[in-house]
Amino acid sequence: ETGVTQSPTHLIKTRGQQVTLRCSSQSGHNTVSWYQQALGQGPQFIFQYYREEENGRGNFPPRFSGLQFPNYSSELNVNALELDDSALYLCASSFSFGNEQFFGPGTRLTVL
Amino acid sequence: GIQVEQSPPDLILQEGANSTLRCNFSDSVNNLQWFHQNPWGQLINLFYIPSGTKQNGRLSATTVATERYSLLYISSSQTTDSGVYFCARHILTGGGNKLTFGTGTQLKVEL
């Protein structure tokens, strides 16, 4: 059974640029959630995708957007990067929402 | 908003010692997860425990939903137990659900 994978591992961008992060869900899972973890804090919920549709959103601006594909993999896109977007971005998958979530290793984004 | 508070915030143990980490909620619990975040940032699932008690090796967890708290027990701690421990509760939101994380307990196990 393949676990949750994310790419890239690390990324450095400059302010104003755009970034795309990718996540492959665990085998058999159809729900993907994205979280942002700033240094020294717990992860914060960005949004969740279920069957290719956004299924809940946290307190993040519209420049944070996402997609889920038919194979249940997902992308997180962030436009107009700001310095405060520097964080660890975590993807979690589950079999339907409401069930146990399993996390990938994360993408560490640095915005200069 | 719904609060999830963890205590203690920091903990230093000698190898072999036991410890109890606590998670308090401001509202009722539907589902709860405990995680260990290793130094590389990976969140490792420890328990999925909406209520009752579960055990996995040296670790066990108890959730008392009516009292709005959960406890994580670590026995015979090892240096590899070091890292940050998070509890997170599931919250329904707009048809889906999200995890709301606590503030974490930073654990260091020394030789």
C-alpha cells in the first residue's frame, strides 16, 4: 500500500511569484486535505477536496486554490506569493471525509 | 472558535521515564487523532480515538468525550520518541471535515 506522497520536497520562490504543490493520495483514498504549518505552530486547514470538488475551506484568501484529479491526486496553487506564505505545506488523504487522515511528508516553501 | 489546548507545552524526560500528555477541547469531540511530528516534519499517525482507550506498544491513548479531554501515555520513553506531539479533532465544515490541531507538546528524551 502506497502512502501519501508530495512534491517537491523543498521550494524557494520570490515574493509575487506563483507556486504549484502536488500530492498523491494513499491508495484507496478519495479525499485530500491541505494544511499550512508555520514555524512553531500547528497545521492550519486550507481546504479539502472530495470527488474533485472543494468540500470545505479554511480562513485562507482566494489566491490559495486547488484541484483534485480523477485519480484523486491534488494540487495546491498559491498566487502572488507573500513572505508570510513561507511554511511547511502538508497534504492529507482519507477514505471519504470524516475518517482518519494520513499525511504526506510535506513541501517546505520559502518565499524571499 | 473551537479551541484545542495541549499540556504541557514542553517536556524533557530521561530515557525510560513515563509521561502523560493532555489535550483539552472547548466543545464536544466527534473524532480525534494523535500525531507525532518528527524533526523532518512528517506527521505520523499514532491514534484515531473518538472515545475509549487504545494501546499500541509503549503508547496508549484515552479519550473521555463527555469530559472533553484526551490523554496520550508514553511508557519507557526512548530518544526516538522526541519530537512534537499534536492532538487534532475533526470538525465538520461546509459538508466536509477538517482537523483542528492543538498547540503541541515538544518532547525531548535524553540519555
